Amino acid sequence: MREPRGPGKPRRLRGYDFASCGEYFVTVVTRDRGEVLGRVEGATVRLFPAGEAVRDAWTDLPRRFPFLRLDEFVVMPNHIHGILVLVPSDERALDQPAVRPGRVHLDIVLQVFKSISTIEVNRVLGRTGVHLWQRGYYEHIVGDDRALERIRGDISGNPEAWPGDPYNPEAGLPRRQA
């Protein structure tokens, strides 16, 4: 994982094309780390209606972006971890009106996810104009199959690791930067 971003540090790997095909591990954190998405009970996350709306917005992304495939993901009380896979375009996807032929940029996918999930969570909670997510997100380029398997394990084990998770406000740990 990269060092947390500080003032003046670039958010992205300089010179890398985030529209390149490949696997990307991402984390998106709720504003002020509010635990509005669910709660962890034992090793299971029990999603609140807001968390269900976030899960649904995430699983709907490939319908909006035909060149996107979802891999392992988990919605936690105040964040989501997931692996997004940008795949080569194929002829079947070219007739989809929602996406112009060509490449999809990771930043656009996450902007759409954050926007749609915020709208849906606000609808579910009967509110308007409230920001769900903090600015930005964490991304990591998955380097190889070994790294992919390790990250998948980290994601699937995240609920069990919640007591010591840096995103858990009750853990008493230094806050992780996203």
C-alpha cells in the first residue's frame, strides 16, 4: 500500500493510465467516517438500508460500464472495499448508449458510483443534499495473481478484522488515509 497522501502529494501514480485494462483495489470512505452503512456482528456485516443501497449501486456498475467487471467487495459500516476490473472492449459493448466506444477511466467509474449511491442513500434516508462520501478514494493497482489473491482475502476477511480496523472508530488506532 502507498503512503498516505499529505499536503502537496499527488493522489495518483504519476504517469499511470487509469483507463488501462487491469485490476484495481479501491476503498471509498463515508464522510466523517459515519457508520451509516451497517454494523459488524461477529464476523458478519449487517447492512442498514443505506448499506443495501450502496451495495446495489456497486453491483449495478457493470450495467452502466460494459467494460467493467466486479471482483471481490465488501460494504463495511463506514467504507467499501472492492476490486474493479477494466476489461478490453468487445464488439457487444459498442452498441451500449451509456458508454462511448473506447476506454473507461477508473476515476469516472468511482465518480458515478459515489454520485448514484449518494442519491440512493439520501432517498432511502428521506433526506436531500447530504454528502455520503468523503472526497477522493484510495486506489491500488493489483500487480499479479498472488497480489490479487491476497487482496481478495483481505476484503473477505475485513468484517472479522473490524475490531482492529483503522476505519473502526472504536479501535483506537491512528486514522487511515483514504
